[in-house]
Amino acid sequence: MAEVRLENVTKAFGNLTVIPDLSLTVPDKSFTVLVGPSGCGKSTLLRLIAGLEKPTSGAIRIGGDDVTRAEPSKRGISMVFQSYALYPHMSVARNIDFGLRISNVPKEERERRLNEAARILALEDYLDRKPAELSGGQRQRVAIGRSIVRNPKVFLFDEPLSNLDAALRAQMRVELAELHQSIASTMIYVTHDQVEAMTLADQIVVMNKGRIEQIGTPMDLYDKPASVFVAGFIGSPKMNLMPGKAIGRPDIPTVGIRPEDVEVTEGDGWETKARVVETLGSDTIAHVRVEDVGEMTVRLPGHIRLNDGDRLKLRADPARQHHFDADGRRMEGQTA
Amino acid sequence: MSEVSTSPNAAPGLSERLRRAAQNGRLTATLILLPPALILFTLFVMLPLGESGVYAFYDWNGYGAPEDFVGFRNFEQMFGHSVFSVAAGNTVKIVIVSLLVQLPLALLLALLIYKKTPTNAAFRLIFFVPYIMAEVAAGLIWSFVFDGNYGVTASIANSLGIDRFFVLADRELAFYAVMVVIVWKYFGFHMMIYIAALQGVPDDQVEAAQIEGASRRQIVRHVQIPHIRPAIAVSVFFSIIGALQVFDVIIPLTNGGPSNQTHTIVTYLYEFGLTRLRIGFGSAVGVVLFIVAVLVAVFYQRIFMRRANP
Ligand SMILES: Nc1ncnc2c1ncn2[C@@H]1O[C@H](COP(=O)(O)OP(=O)(O)OP(=O)(O)O)[C@@H](O)[C@H]1O
Ligand SMILES: [Mg+2]
């Protein structure tokens, strides 16, 4: 059992309150992803859980134990840093079993765990190399290996893939998902990347200015964003947000329409002119200008070929509109 | 001096390289910038060195031209002189104390105050003051401290109710006092080197080690020290070369006494070469010191500095 609970946690650095008051439960064995704009306090939250920062007030429990004041090493967690934080003067093997060595784990046990981790992460051939002699993806795997051998109850990841190129990131994403399936520990994962959040998470926590905007499964957040902020943050390209009067509903302060919920029509619809067209093959993303509405982004099927400046008639699926009140909160029951 | 690499022994493609150097202005820069340095270096370093190498074989008082060629007699006298043995031994002691006491002390303090906080900045400044103080002033201050009649040691003796003691006049104790002052005077320099290096150790490596359960000592040993190894190599080097040349602090403290027990090689040179107007003899001491320093420098660079920068 390694549920992670934060109870009314606040964190201030001097006069700067980074986390005003945050409560969060991360279920046991879940893969929870923290997303939010830069500077919203994701890393700070992760470091609070790790014990690298102490909360200004509030309590942190891991597996039921109050660890608010406990040392990082006593919390049963491990952390993978964005920079990997490998020790440059140690071989890969030494990097991985460093923690076991200093806690005097017997040699056979140490080797067993090292070999197990090396096997899972396909690092067997690199154990004698120094980190400088590895590729970015391999370094990332070493950093993960270092976490695995400690058998932590909770894995913490701070943007672990952000230094990798797109192809490697896609591959590591799959490997991380597999890792989570095979070792079934609680994982808390910070990222900027939409795709990572949507594909890896059981539960996504959207943060904004140190507060939680919404918690839910990826599809919850996609289908029913609780606020304008979440609506704009989850989904790519971003949801189009416009005043209600644009769709003839002046009673609704803000209406959101996802680019993929717009289709080309022959009948009634908006007269638009494509400003920029991005042809991706599978999809065609068009940035269009709509009379009286403004700019919109639409995602059309890939077989529709457009050129910049083309005129087309578009219709938004009325069943898939999102309505928000003047405070930016979701208005329930509006999406029929 | 790196421009020297365009010298004729860089044979293949020399004319090509010269032509390119002429085009991109490097040749001009070399022609303009190299001569002053080369001339100054020759005039003030190479020539005096060569001259003292010559004087070392003369009996010469510094006036007129050296005429009395004596072969190796200056060297024989020097190696036969008991005070020279004491001075050389003292110099070795300074090297040892610098390496075994001063540098660990500097590292310890650096580890305590390397993080950037206002308190640490204040401590850093305080610890650095001895180093920026003039050597003679430092020597004078400590000669007051050690003064058995009026100094700090006198107060200590009084408050303990023991007899007054005169550290700097004691044949056994005087050199220990000198070494205390030397450690005090120069540890700040090495501490600064270590602080700069420690600040370059990425925080997340230290944090990663914390998460893995490393104690403070284990972090120092397994993460921080390996990281600052190049800085340590440099600091050890400075420390040895500096120890070989200790001079200024000794003069106001003991002036080599009592009974010539606290000389170093350089104060020995000064005392028995310069003040007694035996320039030839002094040159011989200088030559020996120079050779030792060069040997240390060359071997040290070969062995340690290279490995430190893979
Ligand atoms: N040690 C610190 N001292 C002072 N302020 C800090 C410290 N650490 C973080 N902050 C501040 O806290 C805020 C949140 O930082 P944090 O690193 O948690 O953001 P983040 O969400 O991880 O951002 P990013 O996505 O850019 O990594 C920022 O405004 C940052 O300047
Ligand atoms: Mg961050």
C-alpha cells in the first residue's frame, strides 16, 4: 500500500507562496501525472513529496505513514531528475547500485537487483561505461535503473523525457508504461507534454498557480474540462474559446469548441477563410478566420487538402460544445 | 604563448597555415602581441635565472663583475651547512603541514560555507582576510599574539596561573608557531578554490544521493570530492609551490631564530646569501630551489593534473 496523500500542504519560499493550500490523494499503484504551465509549482510539489523541500504547513502521508518531516531516504520513494543527475565519475553499474552500496546491501542481493534492472532497461552491455559515454536515452534508463533497484513504494519523475528527441521520447513513453505495468508501484510524473500526460496517466492533476484546477482521468479532462484553464490546457491543438454570442447564445459567457469537433459542411455554417494550413498527413490543421467570431483552429481529416487562403464552410457539432460561466467554471448540463 | 605553435616545426602545411593566419589577422596579432611578452619574459625571468645560474659558481659580493670562479664550492658549503639542513627540513615540514593540515581544513570550511547564504558570505570574507593581508602585517600581528610579556599568550599564561612562556623564543616550539601562522595565512586561498568548485557541483546530484540514503559524509566522499578533484589537484600544486617559497611571514615573526631553527630555504637564502653579501652563495641556493620547484611542477603536472582532466 503506497497511497500518497497531501493534506492542506502549503509551501512558501520567503515571501513567495508557491503552493497556497493543496490537498491531493494519489491512489496506490496509480500513474498520476502533474501538468500545468511553467512555474505553477509542479516540481515544488514533487520535491515536497520527495522530502527535498519541507512544507510550510500541512501533512504528507505515504502509505499511511506521516512523512512530513522524514528524510528523503526514509520515505520509500525514488526520484528521476530531468537532468538525470548521474554521477559522472562512476560507471553505469556503480551509478545504479550506489544506494545499495552505501546502505550495505549484501553483494549477492546487490548484483541480483542490478542485473534485474539492467535486464528490464536493456542496459546489460553498458554497465562498465561512464555516463558521458552514453546516449541521452541510455542515460535516462540508467537514472530509471537507479530508481528501480531501490524497490521504492513511490516513483517520482520530474520531466524525465524532456531532454530527449521526439522519437526517443515516444519510445521511452512506451517503456515507462510497460515499466509501470510490470512493477506496479505508485508513480507520480511531472510533464509539460500533453501526449505524455494523456497516454501515461491513470489520473491527471492539472495545476495552475500552485492550486489544483482539476483531477481526473485523461478522458474526463478531455470530455468535461472543469474550467476554461483546463479546457485550454488539455488537448492539442488547443480548444477554441469564444464568447457565446458567436454561436448565437449571448447567455453563455464562454463557449469552447475543440478543433476536432468542427467539420466541413455543405449546409448552414460559418463562412471561413484558411489563413494557415498545416498538412500532417493523417490530419489537416487549418487556422481559419471566421466572420464575427475571430480566429479558430480546426482539425480536419487528412484527405481534405487545403491551401492557404481557401474558403470553406464549417459547422461545429452542437453536442460537443463546452460552456463556461463568467468565472471560467464549467456550466453543467449545457452540452446536450 | 599558444601562438608559438605556429613556429617552423609545425612542418606540414606550414605555408598554408601562415597564409591563413595572415588572412584572418592572427599573424598580425601574434606579431604585435607576442614580442612585448617575450621580451619582458626574457629580460625579467630568463636572464636573471641564467645569470644566477652563472653567479652560483662564483664567490661574489654583488659589487663589480664576478671574477672569483669557485666551481661547486658554494654548493658544497651549502649542503655541508647544518642550518641549510634545518631550513630544508623546515621547508619539507611546511609542505607536509600544508597538505595534511591546511588543505583538509580549507576543504572542511569550504564544505561548511559553500552554499550561497548571507551568513556564509560573511564567514567567507572573514576566512579570506588573512590571505589578503600583507604577509609582513600578518607576521607582526602574530608576533604580538605570541609575545610572552604582553601578548595573547601572556594573558593565557596569566589566567591559567602558569609561568609566562615565549613561544617564538623556544627552539622546539618556534617553528610550530610559524606553521600555525602559515596555515592561518593561506588556508583561505585554498578554501576559495574549493568553494568555487563545490558551487559547481550540480544540486540534483547531491539531492539524488540524499534520496538514496547517503549521509552527509558519504555525499562529500562519493559525490562532491570526486567532482572537485581537478580543483584539489590545482590547490595541492599551489600549496606545494607556495610552501617551497615561504619567506615573508617568517621575517617579522622569528627572523629565522632562535638559533637559526626556523629558517626556510628562502629565508636561508636571504640571510646567508643577501644580508651577508654572498651573492654567489645565495645564487647557488636559488638554483637548488629553482630546480626543486621545476621538478615538482613538471612531475606533478605529468602525474596528477593530466589525470584530473581526462
Ligand atoms: N528554492 C526556491 N526558492 C525560491 N523560489 C523558488 C524555489 N524553487 C522554486 N521557486 C519558485 O516556485 C515557483 C514554482 O516553481 P516550480 O519549479 O515548482 O515550477 P514548475 O511548475 O516545476 O515549473 P517548470 O514547468 O518550469 O519546471 C516558481 O515561481 C519558482 O520561481
Ligand atoms: Mg519543474
